[in-house]
Amino acid sequence: MAEGSRRPARVEVDLGAISENAAVLARIAAPAELCAVVKADAYGHGAVPVAAAALRGGASELAVALVDEGVELREAGITAPILVLSEPGREAMAEAFARRLTPTIYTPDGVALARHAAGARGGGPWPVEVKVDTGMHRVGVAPSDAPGLVAAVASSGVLAFGGLWTHFALADEVDDDFTELQIERFLGVRKALADAGLPDPGRLHAANSAGAIAWPAARFDLVRCGIALYGYSPGRAVTPRLEAAGAHLRRALSWKARVTYVQRLGVGEAVSYGLRSPLEVPSNVATVPLGYGDGIPRAYFERGGEVLVNGRARHLAGTVTMDQIMVDCSGDDVRPGDEVVLIGSQGDARLTADDWADRLGTISYEIITRIGARVPRVHLP
């Protein structure tokens, strides 16, 4: 189904949609610049082609979670600035500078590692950015400790204080004032740095997709957009803000396969492990070559999960297995080779990652990033 693959399954990624979404987000954020977050293989879409498409659409730089992710982009010839969102370890820190990635720092040990790696490399000074924990409590220097950390960077002789940033915990909850508190704490750190006579940060940034769309005061010099780049709203409460801005995001990813086997089963017959759902009417049961090894949760069957076959939503007929699912196509003359859509459109019917997330009690981010690497990605212009 995918070029170069013998497997009748594929993920299609519309790179034109990525570029259009980047342009929309850049317009909303202006005059702040847009950083395209392409960590986790661009949320399962394919980091290198997505990064290039986002840059074409208006992103000025990229962000990754791991140094190895930045290395992949550099080896593909991408020269745009790349921010590493977490503090690298010793070997990774040296590689970050070797690849001209900008590491994030938030501990004294991180400053020491960066100072050593930069000194060994020579040249410079080498830029680093400092992350402040303003309330999410994942990683980041405490606001009260930020001046000391920045002073250590500034006095190192080989590092440059390139930026100050934080991350929001509740930006998708537009009626919750905790984001305003985080902004206040963040600006308080900037003031504390100035009062201590420390260097001004090269730039400030705080907004994720939700922050960029719903919290104008949080845009500062840069916004870091992930899920919105891929065409999904970061939350239902944020969607009206997109609409008010006259903005339309296009979902970039479709997940498809083809039926590989069909059997006719009678009333009372059941399929797959556990034989858990006996058929109530005679049915054509179609086997589709994707399973939990590809990112379909076993719980999708228990929660009434559906796929599209012949333009209609069809429920799974039994437990998800590692490599295959079975689909109840009662009333349809389904045949091997027929298209099955897991995420995307077929005729007038549509299934989105949000639909999957609603059934599974999670978020669209998890659905699209868990699609496994053995599902071929096909990138469309």
C-alpha cells in the first residue's frame, strides 16, 4: 500500500497542511516568532519532512526533546536553529554543541556539564537557554534560584545566556487564572535578573499551542507550537479562540489499511482472543493488518472502537491482537483489498484522533504519537 513497503497499511501525512498550519500560527502569534515542535518524530508524522514543511510555512526555528532528535534533523541538512527542550547529560551535551543545537539548562550540574562541553569544544560563547518552573513542576529551576543559575552561566566565560523560558500547565483551560499566575511569576524572574545586574535574556518564551492561541499576553518573543501544527486544537475551550481569529487548522495525518481476509460467520460465533463478543446477526468479518504492535490500544475494542469501511463506521468484532484487528461488516459485501480508514475521511464519514481519544479517555497527542514505526509513512506534498 505504501511505496517501498509490502505491508497493506500506511500513514499519509499532508505536508501542505503542515505548512498551512504553520502560516496560520505564525500569523496569530506575530510579532512573536514561531517555533515548530517536532519532538517524538514530529508527533508521529515524520520529523525531517515535517520540519522542512513547517519552516516553509513560516516557522523560524524548531524544538526537540532529545539531542538525538536534533542530530537527525542536522544530518538531513536542516540548518535552522534547534532548541533542545530538556537538559542533556554529559555525552549529549557535547553532541549538542557539536551539532549547533541550543540546550536548555535548569540545574547547577547542567551548567557545569555545559561549561565543560563548551570549553572542550572551544570557540563560542555557546548559547544555552534557562527554563524556569513557574508552576507545572516537571522540570525547571525554581524562580528563587534562577538568578544564581543565570549568574553561573554568565560567569562561565564559554556560555551565552540565550533565552529564558517556562511551560504552562493549564493554558488549555481558558477560564482558569493559573496561567496568569505563571506569567506573573515568569516576569518576576526577569525583573529579579535585572535587579541583580545580570544579563538580559536574549528572548522570553512561554506559550505552547494553547498559550499561543488563547493567551496573547504569553506570546512574548516566541511561541512553541506542537499539536496545533498538526491540525488539532489543543483543547475544546481553545477552539472558539481559533474561530474568533478566523483561523482554520487542517489535520495532516490519515491512517489507512486494506482488508486482508474476510470470513462469513453465523449468529453466536465470536472472534479473536477470549471470544468476547458473540455475533448477534450473521456477519462478514474483515481482518485488517494492524494491531496493538502498531498503536491500536487493546482498550479500543472494549470502548466500542470503530474504523471506516465502505464509507461507514464499523465496530471492531473482537479483541485487538498484536498485528491484526477484526471488523464487523454485517450487511456489507466487503472484500480483501477494500480500504479501511482508522483516522481520516472516507466518503462523507470521518474519524479523527479526537474521536479515538474521546473513547479511550485520553488526548489526541497520545493517539497520533503512539502509531508505531513499522507503519510506513507516506508524505504528500
